Amino acid sequence: MDWNSLSNANVIQEIGVRLKKQRINKKMTQQQLAEKAGVSLFTIAQIERGKSVSLSMLVAVLRVLRLLDNLDLLLPESKISPVALMKQQQKVIKRVRPKRY
């Protein structure tokens, strides 16, 4: 799927569809998922309908569905090169130094 070609609303909707399939594959009801995640049944229904919910609620649902490890694929840990770090620090120092008159 070309996620970048989708609108934000379509991405959220697709996430909801996929989470619903995960829930069903784990033989859980919306109520069971809501209770285990510590969110309301309404929140689970909103997610599955492709409606926006808070990130903390989504994380709680992903945790119960055992999907948090997939975040490594979504947001791989990246290293900052020493040269890039030095350049960034130099920019900060230049901005912080007061002008001399």
C-alpha cells in the first residue's frame, strides 16, 4: 500500500480496519479489548471506524493486541552522526550568543 498517497483520514481509517482484524483474529470483543486497554467501548468503536483518538489510547490498544513491537518498523531508531550533532550544537551556540556592540 502506498501510504503517502492516502489522505490523513484514509490512513486513520485503514489503521482502524487493520486493528479490527487483529482484534477479531485474537477472538476478542470490542468490550474485552476496551476493558484490557483501560479505554471505553466508544473509543474502540471510534478507532475501528477510522475516527481520531488520542495517541495514548491508541498505544494502550496496541499494547493489548501485542503490536507495540511493530513500532520499530514504523519508527526505526536512528543514530545521529557526530558531524551532524556538532553542526546542530554550533547552530544553537550561534543563536544563544548575544551580539556585542
